[in-house]
Amino acid sequence: MSTSEPVGRASAPGASTSTEGRGADRPAGGRVLAVIPARGGSKGVPAKNLAAVGGVPLVARAVRECRASRLVTDVVVSTDDPSIAAAARGAGADVIQRPTAIAGDTATSEAAVLHAMDQHEAEHDGPGSTEVVLLVQCTSPFITREDIDGVVGAIVDGGADSALTVAPFHGFIWRDADEEPADGASGAAVGASTGGASGGFGVNHDKSFRPRRQDRPQDLLETGAAYAMRAAGFRDHKHRFFGHTALVRTDAARVLEIDDPHDLERARALAPLLDGPGAQGRPGYLPTHLPTRDDIDAVVIDFDGTQTDDRVLIDSEGRELVAVHRGDGLGIAAMRRAGIPLLILSTEQNPVVAARARKLQVPVLHGIDRKDLALKQWCEEQGIAPERVLYVGNDVNDLPCFGLVGWPVAVAGAHDVVRGAARAVTSTPGGDGAIREIASWILGKELSS
């Protein structure tokens, strides 16, 4: 759990979607607007803002924590991407369409926040109605509502003009003298000098003297997760730091920014530890969790792209061949033994679909043009409420079924729009054990017994 609290001030140069869990803690003044910039053109990690961590797209994780805040009154996502917009709306945020002019690689986050604030005010209470505006980065997957309340509280209660989350940092920073700018603006530590020598020198320390950690001043690392600003001052300065800047401590163990695929893999590895029961037990936590047996009464699975990798091999006689994953068969068998009603639902009229269903001993409906109508009829025949159904899909023809059920799940590698509309996303691609992964969500330890 985060332990966000202001640790000091530093001088720096110059129908809405309401949150839940607030009450007497709500600021008495204007709106507290959380803006989550999430453009679609990520290059380091394609479709990064829709990447799933703990089964939840990054943009939805950020929306969830903002909505769980005691102090935030409105949550908007600024995006140029329809898939991200769909995921944001599904998580409960309003969406501001970001203009192309401020959606490129060189656009600043400040520009997106200013535009979103202006648009939101124009649609609601008019110019000047926002008291505090936040910049919340969805690429920090382990941000918490306490972090968000901490930076807002530093302004509305602590009198700061701007605030950011920081974490204790004990590292020694070095820089290569050969890579220094020609103007000599090295940023070396006070008292440190390159002495005209080549090689490395200390930035936050003097390399000629190595003090004990307890004898060093406490350095604080900017986490990149949450920033809060007085709205009027932010409009004037057009920068996130101005006036008195409060530093709000957060848990160093939760500090991670996703900039490349390795960061994403680390986040996915950490999610079971940091998104565990302790996190879900926090007051005001909104349950965007992975589904368990208590959440569902039936599982309906598409075939191509979910139980296969969506590729088809055709022999010389025109017969189609696909590859399936044995782990998926194990997971389906375990769910069947657990008494969970199962159905394979496919638009393809193909003998291979029927053959796989027979092998798995699962009912199948295939050659279906309107899968949503077939699914609705099946639910009525089985006496199962659609909101208690988990549906697994991968492409746009699954979207009508997503809108019908309570637990739409996309496999990794699904179309961006589908992942954006999903309530959970597997970390495993279709045809590579995604159904086995979903079975593990539902059955837990029961799957291995």
C-alpha cells in the first residue's frame, strides 16, 4: 500500500464522470480534474497504453485509481486513438479527442492537459471552474489512489502550487565527462569537479569522497506517475512545476515506468505481488480484477484466434488445418469437471471446429452470422444471466458479444479495438495457452488439484 505524504516544498520556476468513495473529503472549491494523456502512436511498445498488466489495460488501471480517489471529481482521458477511447469509457472515464497537432512524438503532456482542461470546462461549468488539474501517467502501472490523493491534498490542504510523487533514492549517479555539453553545463554535484580529466564524474556526489548512506542527504526520485497543479497557475505557466512544489513520497517498490518491452515484462511479473488481496482491500478500490469462479456462471469461447493463432494451413485438396494448444485442452477439461457450462461459438462453418469441440466434449455453435443473437438465445436456454458469462474473443466480430456479457475477455494479440473493449486481457496469445490462463484465473488452485 502506498504511503503518500508531502515531504517538503521546493521552489520551481515559473455529464461528467465523477469518482467514488468521496464525501466530506471533497474539496470545497471547484473541480479537481484528473487528465490521463494516452495517445495511440507509441513506438517503443506498440499500442502501449492498451497493454495489459494484471489482465487490465494500462489506461484502465490509471482510470480505476483516479476514480477511486477521495479528492478527484472528474476523470478524462485525452487520446487520438479509438481503441484507447473505448477502453477509457469502459473503465468509467470521459474521453477528450486530442487534436493531431498535439498528438505527435514531439507534443508535450502539458499541451494535452491544457487542451483537455479547456474542453472539459467548456462542456461543463465553464472557464475557470477547475481548481486543481492533475497529469496522471498510465505508463506507471502501480500508481495508487493514495498517490493521487497525496498530490491533490498537498495543494488543497497544504497550500502548494504544484506537487509530484517522489520516492527515496539512494543511488550514486555518474556521468561521462566526454559526453558533456560544450557549454560545460554538467550538472555535477556541488563541490565535485571533473578536474579536466576524462572519464566519469559524480553528479550527486564527489567521487573523491564516499560517505555512508546514512550520512548522505536524502535524494528523491521523480516517479513520473502523478502531478497536480493549481489550474490557474498551470494556465499561466503552461508547465507542471511552478511556485511552491510539494514533494509527495510514495512507495519505492511501486515505482516503474513502462518505456520498452522489458519494462512491460517486469510490470507483468510484479502485478501478482502488487495487485494482490491487500491492494483490492483498500477502501474505495474499484474491482477491475481478474474473474474468479464467484464472478461467472458460464464460459463461451470463440475459436479462430483464441483457441488457434488465427493462421490456417491449406493442403493441396483445399482442406484446412489449424494448430491448437494442449494446455487449452487441459484448462477446458478442468472447467468442465468443475461444472462450469461451456460453449464454443464461431462464425466459421468448418469441420475442424466441430472436430475440436468433440475432442473437448464441449457444445459448439458454428457457422453463426450473428454470434450475439446465438449467445443470447443460448443463455436463455441454459437459464444463465448474460452478465454472469465470460466470453473470450479476439476480433471485431466478437464486439457484439462483448457488449452482451459481464466478462468480455480478449486474448493477447487481439485487435486493438477488442482489447480496448475487454474487461480483462490475457498475457498469453491465442493458440498459445490463453484459454489455459483464463482457466487458472477462474479455478485457481483447483486447476492443479
